[in-house]
Amino acid sequence: MLDLVDNLILQILDTGWDPLLDKPQFSFAIPDEDWQAKVKSGSGLYLNIYLYEVSENRNFRRGSWDNVELSDGSVALSQPPTYLDCHYLISAWSRTEDSEMASPILDEHQVLSEAMRVLLRNPDVVPLAVGVPGGGLVFQNAHVYLTVAPPEPPRISNDFWSTMKLPWRPAVMLVVTAPLDVLRDSPSSPVVTTLIQRYAPIGSSVIEESISIGGRVVKAADQSPIAGATVARLDSNDTATTDAQGRYAFTGIQRGVHGFRASAAGMTPIQRNIDIPDDLPGTHVFELAP
């Protein structure tokens, strides 16, 4: 669930960033001395989004269980999900050294301001609607709430940067409130998914479309999943790595024919064109053989 919240934040920031501003590199790494060294040896600007605490949000706790209608018409009781507050500390970093000739502070403040602007525009997000796959029906259809810069005692930032052994720097707190389905023992998202999103900019009659797809990479011999396989979109730089169930997903695809290539260690790669979203779901499944 925590990785899904990370992906949700990343999707919101990546798609909502002002195209007139340089987009930073996003990272969820620990902002310690090693991270600072990585920034200094890299290029451009970085936005660090560090998860430092998780706690239950008891405002969403329900004493009664949910009634779930089954396919045969019967009704079952289901334990409601637990809502968690995921606390992030967001900070901006530049490799530029502070000197009389140059200063990184203005660039870092601009990146931090843009991150706040994008997140504040998305206080209530449904993962399925923004194209974040995985997590089962509970997470996919839930309302996930983003609280930006909540009032907190300043000692939290002070203690945090002291622990990181770094100078105190400006940072924005983000609290993401999302559900954890305590009854889901393993990922239960569909084997093959196709999600079509249509939207129109304010004041425009032009309907734009974005498609998300999912599929699997399996062994041809016994249909067992291949974890760690690579699926590449040949008409872009997008690649996906399959999970333990052999599943992969792509978002932001335009309607039409796209080339895909699936490969895994010790297996013969398969390449095919898929007409999205019109081709049958079976075309999203790649069966690899040695």
C-alpha cells in the first residue's frame, strides 16, 4: 500500500508540473549525507519526498462491518479498511554551490513552491481515475486525501535534520490519508486491465483521452508468472518490470497501434503490435519460452 501511495504522489507531481518550468528529478530516498553527495554529483534539480512516519487515522475507523453483495445474490460481512496517515517531508535540492556568483536557494524555492501548487490542486484523488494501477478494489476506488503543509510543531523538522546530520533546510510536510485493505492477503488487481480516461480542459470542447493498460508475462510451458521481466513500449522510452505475479502496467497511452517487447533472462523475447484499446485482452499476455 505504501508503494502505491508513492506512485500516486509521483503521478500527481509528474503530470501536474508546469511545462514552462524545469521538472526536477523525483526521489523517495533518505535525505542524508549520502543523498546530498548524490545531488552534488548529479545534474539539475531534485525533489526529495521522504516518508518518515505512518499512523492510523481514527476519524475513519468504523465499528460496524460492511455488507458486501456477492455474485450469487447473497450478502457477506467484510471488515472495513484501515485508513493510514502517511507523513512525508518534501525538500528541494540543487547541485549548485552557494557562492558570490550563484545561489541555489531561489531555484530550490521555486521547485518547492511548484510542488505545493500541484499538490494543493489535488486534495482528494481516486487512484483509478488518475491511472495508478494495483492495490485491489478498495485502494483503486477509494478517496485518497492529501493535506499539504499542516500545522505541526517546528521541532519535527529540527529533530529530523539533526538526525540526518544536515543543516536545517526549508521543507513542506505532506500527509496522505489512504486505506489499507486488511483482508487482502495478496494483490488482487485484474490480470489484464484497460482503463480509458476522457477529459476536457476548462473552456474547451476538445475531448482528450488517456489509456492505461495492464498485462502479464508468463512461461509458455506452464503459464507460471515471470517476475522481473521487462516490457518495453517501442514507440517511447517507457519500460515496465513485472511483479511477483508477472504483471505489468503502462499509463498515459494514446489510442492506436503500439509496439511492445517482452524479455526476461534465459527466455526468447517476444515483440508484437497491440491496437489499444481494440485488441483482445489476450494480446496483453506475453508467453516466453527458452
